[in-house]
Amino acid sequence: MRLWTWIGGLFARLWTWLWRLFARREPAGADPNVRFLSEDQQHALDQILQDNWDTDCILLYGAAGTGKSTIVREISQALPGKVIVVAPTGLAAANVDGTTIHRLLGFGPYPISYRHPRQIRLLKPDRRRVLRRAEIIIVDEASMLRADLMDALDWGLRKNLGKETKPFGGKKVLLVGDLLQLDPVVGDDEKSVLSEWDGHMFFDGKVWQEARLRAIRLETVHRQADDLEFAAALADSRRPERLPFAVDWLDDHLGISGESGEKVVIATTNAIADEINAAHLKELMGRYPPYEGIVPEGQKFAESEMRAPKRLYLKPGARVLIVANDRNEPRRYVNGTLAKVTRLFKSRVEVLTDEGRTIILDPYTWDRYEPQVSEQTGLLEQCPVASYTQIPLRLAWAFTVHKSQGLSFSEVHLIPGQRFFASGHAYVGLSRCRTIAGQTCQRRITEADFYWNPRLRAFLEKIEANPIWP
Ligand SMILES: Nc1ncnc2c1ncn2[C@@H]1O[C@H](COP(=O)(O)OP(=O)(O)OP(=O)(O)O)[C@@H](O)[C@H]1O
Ligand SMILES: [Mg+2]
């Protein structure tokens, strides 16, 4: 048995090597920075590509910029047509050319109660076939995967693969993420449903009563490979006993400035990011009326839930983010694609995406759902109760830290505002830039800026001590 495992491993390594040597591939999203994988990346890739896993799930973890998402792309290329890549949020999904878990399994944008797993839909046959075809289902940015969504993924796979007694319907699931980055966002209306779990993280999912994971760690930091001192300071900031050294180093090296210049701005709150975007827009020539979002009469749709602003001001030249998935096939853009506005029409907008595609965007309609009891089954059902229609765009000179997770930039200006307020918030904001020379901050960073939810650290310590969990 051992011999076969060894031969299997050797074969996987040989295959990866041959494929790297001969394959001339330039898919969308191929990363020109990555010419060779580091040893730890290669080792992780080999383990993941093995035919037989000894656990239901693998967790690939490691600090910011250790090349986790890069491995996700490598797996997709090593197993063409056999991998599904998803992420908890649209932007994180776009970063790895994937889709959201909600979209893959047809969930509405609401928490899925443990007591009503029948809310999980049976998908159309062609979409079930997609799931059956997949050898591995990869979830990037798993630190933002909420417990309810972890379990919904499990139930959705069981139901749609027709294997209700097997965790994840018998599919291999690869979770990818850094526990010390942002944890899941829990809205007020989600708190009551989430009380059915012990906590809100993916490792609080009920699926772990049946499933096990193997944790594999990446250690070499690539994002800051040209600035090893910065990489070391970021690593120090993750360890309480080393934090004072990290803060001292940042004090000496991080430029403090009130101006962002040409840099991408990363701010803690939406309000700050919105203000900066408005100021940039003002600098562009011309006056154009805003695009008005429409909520049908008698319906309620809170502004906080609107993906694109109610009054969307644009001008040619504006930097924008597309905030919806293309409903046409083949898809020309996803939720999270960056672009520049090229022309404005009365009720449509032409943009040039960063990948070089010119696209005309029409208004898009989002639905808001509420639970209702089905007359036929007596179970809760999520029914659309309101809709919102707008051109699916947002200005994108400035981002929030939450939206920047997973991204790399050469120049960043960080605006902490009043304070960093989420677990891993300051660390994510500081770790997006490739060099400290490219980074400035609105104020000095102090030890008090760094905060992590103790439950995350406890979980991390457990898997560091024993990679098989639970
Ligand atoms: N083997 C490599 N050689 C050179 N550059 C690399 C390599 N692996 C990753 N990179 C670069 O490092 C940066 C970070 O990589 P990646 O986004 O995969 O890291 P990550 O671990 O997913 O980070 P995060 O935790 O922030 O999501 C990217 O710019 C990528 O191009
Ligand atoms: Mg990543």
C-alpha cells in the first residue's frame, strides 16, 4: 500500500513537472510574476494533486502573500476542466477567476438555517453535472467563510451529488486561507440564525462532526519578496511576543502622509472610501447626470444592501469596479472586475476592463429575499420581496480593507480612519503592498491597531500542533 502511495506521489510530481515544461499556457488570470513555485508551494501542490487524500478536506493556510491563491490557479491548470473554484465573496472569487458559493449552489443571499437544510435546492441537471465532473472544489479566502455557508456547501453538495451520507457528497474540498486575515462579516439579520452554531467561523460548521481536514502550511512570503525586511515585520506583527518589534520597524520605515498621490487608497470604512472616490471624480472633466437606481414602488430596499449606489455619478476616465456577474455566456466579466469608463449613454455605460475588453453595461436587477413559510411544505422558504435596478458599477480609486483582501498592489495609501475594527483588519490593510517604499499611511501604526479574535489563534495553534483536525 505504501509503495503504491509512493509511486502515485512520484507520478503526480512527474506529471506536474512535464506539464510545466511543455504546456504553453496563457489563460486569463495567469500571473506573469510566477515563474517557479517555491519548495513549500510545490510540496503543497503535490500533496493536493495526489489521487487519494487521507481526509475529506485539505486546508491550505499561510500568511498573506505566501502564494495560496497562486496554488489555486496552478491546481486549475494542472487539472483542466476538473476543478471548481469558489470564494465566499464576489471580489475574492474574481481574484482567482472563480465564482461565489452562492452562485455555484443557487443559494439566495441569506443565512441557511441548520434546522431547515431542505432550503438547499436541487439544481438543474446541467448544473448538477458540473458538480459531478469536478474532482476538487476549492474555496479561496476561507477565513471569510461563515459556519452557515460552510454547512450549506456541505448540504448542497450532498444533495446535488445524491450522496446524502457522505461529507461534501464525497467530493474533495480544498479550503484556502489565512486565519489571521479578516473573519466573516455577520450582519444584524444573520446573528439570530448563526446562534445555531458555536461560532461564526468555517471550523464551527456542523460538517466537522463527520468530516476531517488535513492542514498544509505555506511559509515563504512572495508578495514582499523584494522587501524581506517588510515581510519580516509583517510576520512579526502576527505574533504577540514579536508585535513590539514590528511596530518599531513600521515606525522607522512607513511613510506618513496626508496625501495619497497616485496610489490606490485602502481605507477602513465605506464612508472614507466613498469620499475619496467622489473627490477623484470631481477632478475629471465634464458634467454628467447621475444614473438613478430604481426600487419599484411599495418595496423597501436599504441603501446598505445596494451593491451599486442609488445615485451613481460617473465620468469618462473614471476608475470603476463591476459589481455583478455577467449573465451571458461566455462571461465577459465577473463581480469584481476592474475597469475604466470610456463612454456614457443615457441608460448604459461603456467600460474598458483591465483585461482589455470593451463592454457595454446595461442596468442590472438584484433581488432581496425574506424567509416565508411555504404553504405546501410548511418549511421556511426564501422569497424575493424587493428588487433594485442600477448600472452594476462602483467607483474604485479607493477600496475598503475588506474589499482589498486577496489583492496585491505596488503602491498603497492606507487610511485607518478612527480605528481598525475587525479581527486581522490592520494586518490585511498593511500586507497588500509589495514594498514598504510603495506604502504610505495616514498616521502612525501602534500596537493597539492589531487585534485578532482569540478563537482563531486557538484554532491555528491546534492545527500547527497536529495537522489532522478534529
Ligand atoms: N512562486 C512565486 N514566485 C513569484 N511570485 C509569486 C509566487 N507565488 C506567488 N507570487 C506572487 O506573490 C503575490 C501574492 O501571491 P498570492 O496572491 O497567491 O498570495 P496569497 O497567499 O493568496 O495572499 P493573500 O493571503 O493576501 O490572499 C502575487 O503577486 C503573486 O504573483
Ligand atoms: Mg489569496
